Amino acid sequence: MTNPYAAYQQNSNHIESKEDLLLTTLEEILSKLNIAKMAIEEENITLKAENITKVTDAVLVLQASLDLDNGGEIAKNLNDIYSFVLEELVKANLRNDKEIIQNVIDILTPIYEGFKEAKEKLNESG
């Protein structure tokens, strides 16, 4: 298993900003969730478990990066969402449940889209 922090460090050298890194991470999470769903459909339990593990690692890194002291309500809400997502990923992995994975995708997609829109507005104003 790869070290999520090492992957973060490696990726941060190739990405221009923290915003880009966040978006790239969320894109990878959504991609791996879709792979996990496909793996369940194809009864490829190893591939499913590998991708859910990678998503779990990435969500843990996102959660650990939150500034709960200074991030206000947004950081608290994201922390709660990430905790819920982690619980759901455990259930999905144990039950081979692609519907739970789809629910996680449905939860994380608007977060990704919101960050993407915020980055675009930041770029327009900067």
C-alpha cells in the first residue's frame, strides 16, 4: 500500500496550487469510487477493496488537512461529511454494496463542483 502523504508530496510537485491539488484529489476519489462500483459489478473483490482503500486514505488526508480552529462552519461541516463518508466506505467494502458507493459519489460530487467553481471565481478575481 502506498503512503498517502508520499503521494501528496509527489503530486504537489506537479500541481500549481493547493486548489489544483484539492481538485485533483477529489477527481481521483470520484474516479476510484466508480472503479470500485464497476469491480463489484464484475465481482472483482480485490479491485474493489484496493480502490476503496485508496479512497479511504485520500479522504483521511483531506480530513486531516482541515483547519478546524480557523476554518469555521465550513471546516466543521467538511469534517462531518468526511467522517460520514469514511463510515459509508467501510459498509460498502464489507457488503460489496455499489449503492452505498453511489451515495458517497453523490455526496462528494457537489463538494468537488463547489471547490471547482470557487477556484474559477478566485482565478477571475485574481
